[in-house]
Amino acid sequence: MRGPDHGQHPPAVSASRLGGLRAVYRVRAGVELVLASASPRRQDFLRRLGLAFKGAPAQVDESLLPGEPAQEAARRLAGQKARAVAMAWPGAAVLAADTLVVLDQHILGKPLDREDARRMLGLLAGAEHQVVTGYCLLWQGREDCGQAVSSVRFRALSPAEIEAYLHSGEPLGKAGAYAVQGLGAALVDQVSGSYTNVVGLPLAEVVELMLARGIIEPDAEGRP
């Protein structure tokens, strides 16, 4: 099956051996899996599991609704992404996700600029916040959506540390102005709940859902 004929198609992302490890799961024969995301972290998670998939970033309005709770917003946005990509990939199983950082019930999105990132990091320093990821799987006309919530505590940060982290360039383009899987790990004192959720995709929940829907299966052969 192919996507719409509008120029080049998104490249297939094949499963590959990583550090001598072998695949744990595989996409069932006859099923095409599409990840509605350009996130390298989400793509890497699926690749590490051994799943072959297509990457097709969704183009949707990610504006939040006034007074919308973070969990509802994350789930709604994931659903919008899945439906948008499913229109271009009929018949495929489409997986989408959206991650939000929440501090004292206020959603921290991606920083607008360096100054905005400085503001966010100052708010997060020494405090506990939540990371909410909504996920949605659309296949065979059925939509399964959910969300996962993890708590993250930052250690106290000096102004010099914040400036040094800003200088690294990592905060820009990241929800909450940090990346726990990158240099931002040095800022984090504790993670409660799913670590992969904080990175951007709650693997336990997503794998369980795809197994239940018959989209993936354990790879007992352990393909390289």
C-alpha cells in the first residue's frame, strides 16, 4: 500500500540490529504501520523494538483550547494527528502521540525563543512537574486513544547552569525547554512513572495496545 501521490513518499524505517541485540516484536504480516510523527525519539523507540514502519509527520493545528485540561488536550491532539495521517494512508495502522509538560496546572509548550526557555527552566528548577503524553492508534475504522502521566522533579539549578544549558541549544524545540534523554538528564533529580513517557512515547501502554489489536506480535525468531 502506498500513500498519496504528492511527490516523494515518507521513507520506510526498517528494523535493524542495535548493539548486537535482536528484535523483540514485529509488525504482523499484511499490516502496514505508520508513525504520525517526525520525532527522532519516537521513531527510535519503535526501531529498537524491531518494528518496521513508515514515518509521516502530521500537519495539524496544535493550539490548546481555553481551559482545556492537559490530559484531554494531549489525547485530543494525538487523535487529530492520527486522523490527519490516516487520510493519506488508508488501510494502514496509524500511531500518533502528543506530549505536554505541566507545572501547577499550567501547560509549558515549546519555548518561543531563548528568553522563553530561560523562563521555563527557572520555573522548573527545584520543582516537580508532570509530563502527559496522549497517544492514539487508528486502524480498521477503530480509534483507541489514551494518555500516560509521569512526574519529574528538577534539582535546584543555579543561574549559571541554566545559562550553560541554554547555550547548548538543546532547550529550543522541546516541550518544557528540556530533553530528559539528552543533556537535560543532568537537571533531573527524579522521575516517577514511565521514563519513556517523559521522552515522548509510553512504550508499555502503546505496545500493549498494538498487541491487543493484532498489529504487532512477539518475534520469537529474534531477527537480527
